[in-house]
Amino acid sequence: MNRLYHESEDWVRHGACRQYDPELFFPVSSSGPGHQTVELAKAVCRSCPVRRECLRWALRAGEADGVWGGTTPEERRYMRRELVPAAS
């Protein structure tokens, strides 16, 4: 799919995740047994045609839970810290 998805949320309809149980993308934990679930969710994201749009949305929305755009909440917190300079 070559169509670009920008400000609208039209991209959601094209997410690879739509073919899976949503619980896969919201594991109880990212450690222990939950680690395998996170890795499975990230594998789905790697093949997703709208991965970048999903990640961009999660970063803008401050999504604190789940795997979005192939990232965990911890990874997104790190990305936000890198993108937004600390207040002085």
C-alpha cells in the first residue's frame, strides 16, 4: 500500500493488528511470560504497512499502555524524552 496517511486516523483501518486479538498488544507485563507476548506483537508490527503512522499517533497521544508501532510503553517514554527537550 503506497498511500500516505497523515493527520486523519484512516490508517487504523489498514493496521496488521486488526487481524489479531487486541489482547496480544496489551500484555500484562513486558517481563517474564509477558515478554514473549510483547515479541509476538512487535513481530506483527514489523510487517504492518502503517507502522510509522501508528507510532506517530501513540507518541502524540501519549499512549501509556500496549504495543503501538512496534514499541513498548518504555520505549515510547524514552523516545518522548529524546524528542522533547527538558524544561530549564
